Amino acid sequence: MKNILILGAGLSSSSLIRYLLQNAEKEQWFLTIVDQNQIEIEKKINGSKSAEAKVFNALDPDERKPEIEKADIIISMLPARFHVDVAKDCIALKKNLITPSYVSPEMKALNEEAKAAGITIMNEIGVDPGIDHMSAMRVIDEIRDAGGEMKIFESFTGGLVAPESDDNPWNYKFTWNPRNVVLAGQGGAAQFIQEGKYKYIPYNKLFRRTEIIDLEDFGRFEGYANRNSLMYRSLYGLEEIPTIYRGTLRRVGFSRAWDVFVQLGITDDSYVLEGSENMTNRDFINAFLPYNHSDSVELKLRHYAKIDLDDSLWDKLVWLGIFDGEKKIGLKNATPAQMLQKILEEKWALQPDDKDMIVMYHKFVYKLKGELKEITSEMVNIGEDQTFTSMSNTVGLPLGICVKKILNETIQTKGVLIPTSKEVYAPILKELEEYGIKFTEKQIHPPRLYNEEQTWK
């Protein structure tokens, strides 16, 4: 019997727990699931004899370490800042660890200690990061194996609402942490390289510089740049590539409308608004507009943001109810970003029958035997319901499959890892296809907008 310890059982753990329980009898696994909410754990266990619910403080090493010692592998679904503490326990007790979070410098520094302990610490094994790494590396490795030289790599991912549930003018609903959506793009300029030239997009320009992506059967999307694309050169072994760019997908028109909020300053999370608990939506918006005793809030915003009378962007703003002068937002000592988030949560909430959607798109341009070639790789996955969302499935299934592959020793590499090696990505991507998470790859002839001198036409 192999014992699996799961620390944290939030929304994204539903599909993970279902997968592990479905395989528990065959694989001879027993799950111990830890969270502060025992009722929620028991709902996810659903009467299975292959799991137990435990409630204790997983952030307390004295409570956590005895449970780690009993386990063969640990899955940390805790907030990312706590993974390093769990990893240190796992190194001391020689236990394998898996997390869906980005590798922090502190986690990376544990690589040699993990190797010495003979354990695997697998990180970034969710959707983005995770499936993006694996699906990209599969194609990049195939190009390299054929003798090709990478010239362009572009990658986009979006957590969106499914077409059948898309019923508002923003074409968007919250499918993951709303705070992360409101704060997206902050903390420094987006960085990438294009045709060998380093490019930077400051936050105040980020949502006005987008790319258009067309996906067969699903229409048009726009992509804005992620914070730092440059780091992926070393992660993917593309140190000499002339162009690398990673971005986030939204439906066309979203970014231009969101930029109104950026320019107003209401996505700022660095200070508290005086009297925020007494502000209505209208008061909140007006607080960021120039004073004019005769003009309405609507007119001032139109002038400030240069929005024409017949502009469809205006419909998005009105639909959100930002000019409502009756209902108070009701947050005390709140930042602008927190106030905006509260407004959006009421309007962008998934309804009980809604489904979400994950969209992923990669573009590879490479040179092979003196000829330029292009491959696109696309994946669209729609959630089942409000429990087994696409977000939960695309995060939880790679985690669960990775657990199985480590326990049955298909994955044997030790140290602090991300899933960029064939040993890891090949078996996981193969099994993900059984769950409808599958990429469609196409050769594009000739490569679009590109010539032999690697310059854009």
C-alpha cells in the first residue's frame, strides 16, 4: 500500500482527488487529505474507503511532519509561499513532493539537497505552468531530433467561459482566483525578444498591445504579453532563439475595455481609500475622475477615456453597473483593486449551469534543411460542471498522473524539477488524451509573415 498525503483541498483539488480515488484500488493507494474544512474534504472523498479526511494546521511543522513521515508522496496544494517549508520536511524525511506552483528561487536552491536525499520534487505540473511546458517541449524536442533550428516560439493560455455560457458583453467570467485577474500584469514590464531585439511593455501599455489568434471552431481571441517570457529560453533550451513570447488569451475587445480601468488607476493595490465602506460604485469611479461640478460621471469618464458615443466598449462598462449610485460596495479600508474586484465578482460569477474553458495555443517557426517551417499546436478543453471545471481538470489531472508515474517509477529523475523532459511529459500527455486534453498540431505552408532573412514582412 502506497500512502499519498494531500495538503490543501480547495477548488482546484476536486479533479485531482477524483482521479486518485478512481485509481486507488488498482494501484493500492491510500489518501490522507488535509484541510481546515472537513466537510468539504468528505464531499470530495464521497464515502470512499481509500481515503480519510484530517483537519490540522498544515502550516505548523510539528503537526505536518508526522503525517509526511507516514506518506510515500506528498502533494502540496497550499499557497505557493509555503511549498519551500514542506519541501525541506520532505528532504529531511526523504519523501517525494509534487506542487503545481512556479519554482521559486528558494525552491530551486534545494535541488542538490533533494538529489542527495534521493527524492523528486516536481513543480509546475498543472495547466499553466504545466501542460504548457509539456506540450511545447514535445514539439520542440521533435524539431530538434529532426535537425531543425528554432526561430520563433509563441505560447498563449486563457482561462475563459465556455461558448455556451458566454452571455455577457465582456465575453468573460471568473474561472480562477479573481484577485489574480485584477492584478494581472503588475509588478514590472512584460519582457520578450522579437527578431533578436529585446522588447518591454510597461503595465500602463500592456492591454493596448495585443495579438490576434484565430482558432478553428472557437473563433478569435486576443493575447497580451505575460510578465517575463525571457526566462523560458533557458527552461526550454532555446537560449539562441530570435523570438520568444508568452501571453494570456481573452476574447477580442476585453483588453481595450480593461485598459480603461488601468488608465483610471482602479487596479492599484498599493494604498487604501478613505471612507471606502461608504462608497457606491458611482462614488468609486468618480473618485478617480477630474472634478467638474456640472458634468456627470458618465460624461467625465467618456472624456477621460476618449470613448465615442457609438463605441461598444461603453456597453461593457454600463453592463458592469459601475455607474450605480444606490448600492454601497461595502468594503472597509479597501484598496482600489479590492473595490474593483468586489464589483466584478458580482457580475462575472459563473452561474450554477455555466461551464468554463481552457484554451492553449503554441506557434513554432523553425529552419530545417535551409527551409522555414511552421507548426501550430492548439488545445481547447471545456469543463464538466461547477465542481469538475476545466481549470480543476487541467490542474488536477497532470498532478494525479504525475503521482502515479513517480510511484510506479516511470519518472525516476531526482532533484527539483519541472516537467520539460521526455521522461515526464511523454507518459503524462499520453494519458491526458484519454481525458479529452489533447493538442491538435498543424503544419502551416508557407510560414506566415516570415521570410528567409527572419524578418517580418
